[in-house]
Amino acid sequence: MSTAAPLLELEGITKRFGDLVANDSLSMSVGRGEVVAMLGENGAGKSTLMKIIYGLVRPDAGVIRMEGRTLNIRSPRDAMAAGIGMVTQEFSLVETMTVRENVALSGVGLGRIDARQHRARVEQAMERIGVDLQPERLVSTLSIGERQRVEIVKALFHDCRVLILDEPTAVLTPQDVRALFVTIERLRTSGLGVLFVSHKLREVAEISHRVVVLRRGTLVGERVTQEVGDAELAALMMGSTTASTTTTTDTDTAAAAVGLSVPATNRDASSPASPDPGARVPALSLTDVTYEVRGHPVLDGVSLQVMPGEIVGVAGISGNGQTELTGVLAGTLAASRGRVEVAGQDITRSGVGARLQAGLGRLTEDRRGSVIPQLSVEQNLVLEDLPAFTRRGVLDGAAIRRHAEELIERFDIRATPTDVIANLSGGNMQKVLLARTLARRPRALVAAQPTRGLDVGAYRYVHGRLEDLKARDGGVLVISEDLDELRSLCDRIVVLFRGRITAEVAPAEATSDRLGRMMAGEVSA
Amino acid sequence: MMRLVLRGSEPRWVAPVAVLVAVLATVVLTAIPIRIAGANPPAAFERYLVQPLSSPQGIYEVLLSATPLLFTGIAVAIAFRAGYWNIGAEGQFLMGAVLTTWLALTLPDLPAVAALPFGLVAGAVGGAGWALLPAWLKRHGRIDEVVTTLLLNPVALLVVQGLLNGPWRNTASGFTDSDRFGTGYDLPEIVPGTRVHWGFAVALLIIALTWFVLSRTAVGLHVRATGAAPDAAAFSGVPVDRLRFRAALVSGGIAGLGGASQVMGVQHQLTQGISNNYGYTGIIVATLGGLTALGVVLVAGLLGDITVGAESVSLVLQVPTQLGDMFGALLMLTVLSALSWRRYRVQWRPPRRAAEDSEREEVGHR
Amino acid sequence: MSINLLAALAAMLTVATPLVWAGIGELIVEKTGVLNLGIEGTMYAGAFTGFLVALRTGSPWWGLLAAILTGVVAGLAMAVLSVTLGLNQHVSGLGLTLLLIAGCEFTFRMLYAGGRPKLDDKFDAWLSDVPVLEQHWLTYVAFLVLAPGTWWVLRSTGLGYRIHAVGENFEAAEVAGISVNATRYAALAVGGAFMAIGGAFLTLAVLGSFTLNIINGRGWVCIALVIFAKWRVWPVVLGALIFAVTDALQLQLAITTAFSDVPREVMLALPYVAVITALAVWGRKVHYPGSYLKAYRRA
């Protein structure tokens, strides 16, 4: 029995957080010399499962076995002792320590450490997996790829037999990804089991032997990689309901419901919403926008125009400047160089208030970072527009309530005006943010990952609202990692690679494969 | 076996029950030293809490004792509300007293109509001035204000001591107290024949104003947003750094006003003990009061009550007055502890599973 | 003059001793990312219980033991509040300081309402005939054992690695199998003991009696020293010596020279002013421990 047993085996793992079921009776296994990929969207429950395996979260039910032996993993120490190694998504390195000290950290005792002897062992371990790093370098001086290698060395340092890599490629350059895959292959042939967690189909197809698919905390499928197509995996990941077509009626009614009438106080009466068609001033215009961190350009001369009535998509692997682009536009980061205009008005150096005044709307990927969790729905709805709700220096409670009730009705928010916003679901919170932004009738909207983590209904709803804005001659810039979203929503797609716009493509010509190659840096794909 | 698990949602009764448990725990814990001091705890608590309120004279004394705590409590509450951890109310209180004293010693013969407003303004300026450096460093250098505000407290005390040992030494007695102020600087009594002075009314006015601003104005909503989620507030266009800076100065100014009220209303001269830890106790008042205006009034009243009671207990039952201070500090710690536990509920598990889990309760759950 | 200078040097070492003990105690705690503002109260409680037990038993050794236990208990109380319950570190630390000082004053007044008791037997100085080296054994331990020992432990032992990791990045520490909370508990207990020893040094070795303002802000000086030292051991010791030299020198100089015009208070304010100035000058370059002031909660 024990020889036939797989290396790592999970059975019936269940974990609830309050009312949310993060993992629902999950069972799977990883064998010797096998690379198993775990696929799932953000929020599918992958991270929770990883934390359970590594003892960072305790499951409510379920068993973890190693070579047929039941483990009682109460902490990472237990996991390591059982032969489980993990490279987490956000690296677990102490920046003010050296490579060697970081490697020493797991499994360090209390007593004296012989630095010289230890250095030799670390060098040996690095050599074994083909990593070349100076042990006495401070981690804070290493690149992202180098840091990941340190993590792998760290995991392997203690007789690890199963290596778990949680979204390892999310932050890597293509070269680093190649190097990582070579390392994985090397580990696999030496008999390790590897669990590779990802939401990228292409990588999974390339590296794994088997794929398990997770959706909303449940294991929805298990396939041998060679026998399964991308389409099937995508369908499993997204859920079959995504495939069904949107009924026209519900968008229409929703569009009518939105109505787009706004309290008079919010309107800037002097500026008409529809511009002179002859002038064609771009709704949003970026000229040579550069954002530097310590002299290093993260955004490098980005120039881009969004015309009124146009939706432009920005595609790219995360970490290529998307977050910074959103920040520079939203006003949370200051551009080092360049010029940003909304409907012809320069807002490059403007504060948030002036940006909103110029007609900029903002939806960022960090929803919880865009609301004040302790305040109520109505307070959050008016937070960006308080002067309009102030009479003789005092907030007009009745007007605020009316405004909130109107938006709640129009945007179908499932909450009352006085609910504390922290208690809302992700979809409802996004509706609140959407309502807050669209109530001002923006000329240009920046929407970063507008549907990430939303259920199908909310997903469609958000797209409907963005299309409405376009129909009213608003310009929309969608920054997304969801290629389907970009293809279905956008009039043009540009690709952001290492902080530059490297390509532009019409959605009809943007096949996954072609976009994928562009996102990996091929200019003329 | 039992273990703690995170609550899905919190029933309404939990918070009041938690506070009640904390109060009971504090009473039990302070009963021990009372017992050791040879007094009967129920009788002592009766004297601490009830007796001061049983006569008009006692109530006036309670209001007098509560006055400096109203100032420092609301000062700390304002800063904490804005997410600025002003630990320096003690020093700001002292510097308020110093600047008022400077004015009173420089212009001793000022008539009341000028001396009273100028004296109070001097106190506010002194407190705000002492709060300026940490606030400025926080705004322009991102330097943590906890340490800078804290470390300026002993410096302020040294300033007071230096002045009293040197230039401001009492010319008549030679003691380390300043000369008595001109009578123009005496804050008049609210009720003639009692010691409750207009400083108390000023404190209440400021607290009412604070309540109004925080709950009814745009600035108040901005301050609350800044304290609750500074990044999100900045995203929504709230000028977080500027608001915090101003909240820090307002906080310091109010604490300084408390110092002015104390020298002008009670001591009529600067003394080394002018701040009986009022700034530090203000942190207790603000925290226990939930950083709300009404909470500050209630807690300052309670601590004022206990302070007056402690005097009488010390005279009659020979229990040292410090028990009152112990009560305040202990109450804050137990209430905070109880409130942090309320996010969990006790769950009973079958013994077999429980034995495996007993080693690590999920206390760490958020 | 030279005799004055030697006396000043000797006084300097004595004045610096409690700051070295408590400063290193605070350093260890802050290295794990906890700011223990209970330090002032812990030193006070150490001074008081040390004195009380020494007075009752007649032996300063029992007093020292009592002080150490008090420090451990105070540290653990801080740990329960700030680590287990995750309360605001500065609020819980200040609350603890206020509680401890009030509690000790209460007990002192209750027991010795009017009197000023003195210890019959306090720690004597070693090498009592040698200038400068005539010091208490706790001074020797502070400079020759505690400081180098802490430095070595932090630098080259597994324990030191753990403390560093917990203080800089507690998620990383947890992933590496290090218990964040256990490390902080241990640091608070040990640090509390050192703070209490620093306080007890004043009653058991220097004064032989207890006064109500015995600590008089020395805890806050230590907070300042630790930041001034950028969380390194030897600069803490150096900072304590610099503070002590100004204090000791001005006692000497006040008698003779031009310095007599400088008020004592200005000298006493120096460490605070120095730290705030240093913070202003270093500005953003000050690297606080990564998990400073943060409570760790497992998911």
C-alpha cells in the first residue's frame, strides 16, 4: 500500500471563513516525478488550499497524507518536516538579511550558527539545482527572478520531496520563466513532485502532466494535460454559464434603468456632455507618460489616446506597469514625465479633486482600497462630491440619503444606504464604486480589472455599464488581464510590455495566441 | 473542549456585554488592593463612585477634576480619529500652561476682559506650537509621530522645571513655583462659591463643536475617512496629509488650552505638578470613550468622580489615592481586551478532535 | 581637576548602567517589531519590587530576583495585550506604564505612609579603592556580558536570526516555521527582565532606598536611545554613555566652570532633543523594523 501511495495526497479538505466556503471537500494527489498543475481564477480557493497544505491555515475538515502516512500539519515547521516545500506568491524573504541567512531561516535552531560551514552547504544546494547567487548578498539587492530562486533554494534546503509553487510566473520576465521551467524539469527528473498553481493556461500546458481545476472552492475537473484542450480547461475554469450568451433584454432594461440622469448638483452646467463632433478632442490622452521608481522607468514613454465613444483595452502580464498606469491616471502616483489630458484639459499634476472635475472616472483593481470600509454606503457614495451635498457648511443628510437611494435603485446595489460598506460582497462593492463614478458622468473612465473576482451576473452588469458610457460618448480605458473581457469589450487593444506600449491590435485579430506572444514581448507578432 | 472561532457576524449584545465583563473584572481586580489596604471593598467603591455625586459640593469637585481630562481626552480623540497617534498631549498641556504663565508674568496687570481671552489663546498657541514639530516631521519626512510626540513630553516637563528653578522661581517664597498671576487671569467660577470655573464650560463647548464637526460636516467625514482608511481616502481626493497635520495642531492646541485652563482656573500659578499625568490619562479617556465626544465626556466624568472619591477614601479609609489611577488604567486595558475578544465565539468540539487542536487555538483569527 | 574628571568618569558608568540594561531590553523587544512603551512602568516596578523584597528579606539578591520576575510578568502582560489580543502597541504600553506606576506608588504609600525606609544591605561596589573601576557588579555585567552577549546572539545564533526575521517580515518568519508570537513573547519577557534590572539597579545598588520619582523618564530615554542607535547594540551603549557623560560632567563642571550657567534641565533634555534632531536629519532614511507596531494575526 505505502509504495503505491502517491507522494502527497489531499482528501476532503474543507475550509470556511465565516459564511464563505473557500475550500469545499477537495481531494487530489501529486506523485513522484510528476508536475501537477492547479488551475483556477483569482478567488477560486487556490491560495487557501496552499496555506492549508503548508500549515498556515487550519482546515475545518480533511486529511493530508504523505506517502500514505497521515500528517498533522499545524505549522510550516510540520510541513517542512514532512518534506513539503513551498514558494509563496508574495515572496517570504527578509530583505535586510543575506541570501544565506534567508536560506538558514527555515529550520534554524536557537544556538550558534557557523556561518562558513553553512555557506558551503547553501552553495552546494544552489549548485544542485543550477542556481548561481552570492550567498552574502542582501536580498534587497536582488531582482525578482533572483529572489524566486532564493525561495526555491530555501524550500529545497530541507529534504523537500514535494515542491509547491504558488503562481510562480505572475511576476517573472519571459527569460525568468524559461529558467524556472528548466529548474522545475531538473527537480522533477530527480524524483520530486511539483504542484504548480496558476491561472495561465499556456504555462500549464507546457509544464504539467496533469491538471486539476478549481472553481469557487470546488474541484471541478482533473485531466491529463496532453489529452485536454485549452478551450475545455477554460470552460472548466470559468464555469459553463459564461458560455451562454447574454440575453439582449436584460442589458436593455438595465441600460434604461441606469437612465443616466444625475442630480443637478453634480453637473458642470457650463460644459456640455457631448463634444463638438468636428473637434474630436480625445476623451483621454497620454503623451510620453513616464513613471520612474529610483530612476528606473516602470512606465516608459506611454502615449495613448482614447476618443469619445471608444473603449480601448490594455493587455499585458501583470507587473509590466499596469498598476502604475492606473495609479498615474487615478492620481495616486505622480508621473515623472509626460502629459495626461482629459477632454483636452491637462491633469498631469492635478490632485484627485481636479481630475474628477475635469471629467475623469476611476475604477481601480483594489476595490477595498477605494472605499472607506467603516463608513456607510451613502457616505462612500458622496465622499468624492461632498461640496455638492453641503449646505451652509453642514452636510445635507436628506439629500445624501436621496442620492444614495436613487443610485442603489439604479445600479441594483443590494444594500441599504446605512449599511457599513465592509459587509458588502465584492460584486455589490464594485456596483457602489461604479455608481459613484458614473453618477458624475465622466468623460473618460479608467477601469482596471473591472470584473476581477465578480460572479457572472455582476460581470455582465459591469460590461453593460461600460458600454452605456461609450454609447454616451464617454471614452473608456480598460486595463485587464482577462483576454476574453478585452476582446469582447474593446474597440482597440494595446499591449503593455515592460512599461511600454509595444503593440496595437483590433479585437477581431487578437487571438489568444497572438496576444499571448505580444504580451511576452514579441513586437510584430 | 472548547476553542475560539471567528464570528460570522456580531450580535448587538456582544459589545455591551464585553464592556460589562471588563468593568466587573476591573472592580474585582481593584478590590484586592483595597482589601489588602485593610478597607472593605463595597464600602470603598461606594465612596469612590457614589459618594462624590451625593452632594452638590461633591458634584462640583467632580466637574473640577474632570475639566483637564475633558481637554486632553477630546484632544487625543481628535488626533486618533484622524489616524495621528498623538501621545504628546502631556507635553502640549504643559506648554500651554507655560505660555499662559509667560503672558501672565509679562503682563500681570492686564484686566480680565483682555487677560482671559489672551491667556486661553496663549495656552492654545503653546500646545499647538509644541505639537508642530512632530506634525511637521510626519507630514514632510514621514517620521513616525508616536515616538516624537512621546519624547517631547519629558522635554516639556524639563522646560517647566527649568523655568521654575531659574527665571520663574517664586519671588516671595523662593519655592519652585511661579508667582501668583494677576487676578485678571483668574477664570471666574461658573457657580459662585464653588471651584468649578469657566474652563469647564470652554471644554464642553469644544467637545460639542468637535461632535458637530465630526458628524455633520464635510471636514468631519474627511477626518473619519482619513483615520479609517488613509489610502482609500487619498484615492477619493481627501487631502490626508494636510488633514492629519491640522488635526495634530488642533489636538495640541486643545491640550494646551487645557493647560491654560488649569493654571488660570485652579492653580493661578505654574507649578511642577500642574499636569497630574493629565495628558497620558487623556489617552485613557479618549480610548475608553471610543474616540467619540459623548464617550469622552462620560469617561472624563467617571475618572473625575473616582479622583474625588479617592481623596475621601484616602482620608477616611487610608487607601492611597493612587487606586483611582490604577482603576483608570486597568479599566482601559480590560475594556480593550474584552472588546478584542468579542470577535470570537466559543465553540465546543468533540474531545478527540479537540485534543489534536488544543495546542494552537485559533486566537490569531481576524 | 583630574580627580574631578576621574570621578566624572566613574559617575558616568554608574549613570549609564540602568540605561544600558533597559535600553538593551527595549532593543530586543523592538527587534521583534514591538514598541514596548511599558518600559517606564517596568523599570519603575523593577525598582520598587526589588527594593521591597530586599527590604523585607534583608538581601539584595532576593530583591534582584523579585525585580527580574516582575519584569518578566510585565513583559508577558504586554505580550498578552499587544501580541495575543493585537491591541494598539502604544496604547497598551502606555496603559501598562500608568498601571504599574500607580500600583507601585499605591503599595509604597500603603506600606510606608510617612517613612523613608532604607536598605540595611545593598550591593557594594567592587574594587572600591580603584578610581573609575570602582563599580557595581551589575555595571560590569551590563558592559562586559549583556552588551556583547546580546550583540553576539543577535548576530550569529539561530535565535538572533529568528528575532531579525520576525521583526522585519513576520509573514516570512511564519513561512519559515518560526512562531512569530512565541518569539515576541520570549523577547518581551526577557526584555522586561532587563528593564526591571535597570530599575532595580537604582534602588539596590545606587540609592538603597526608593523614591516616587526614581525612574523619572529614564524609560523614555531608552526609547530614544534605541532609535538613535538604529536598533543596534553598540550604539545603544554608546548613546547611554554620551547621555551619562553630560549628566555626570555637568555635576562636576557646575562647581567650577562656565558651564554652571547652563541649567541642568538643558543637559537632561539632550537625549530627547538629540533623537528628534537625528530623526529630522536622517528623515526617511531611518529604517524601522519592517513589522514595527504591527500585530501579527494568522489567517
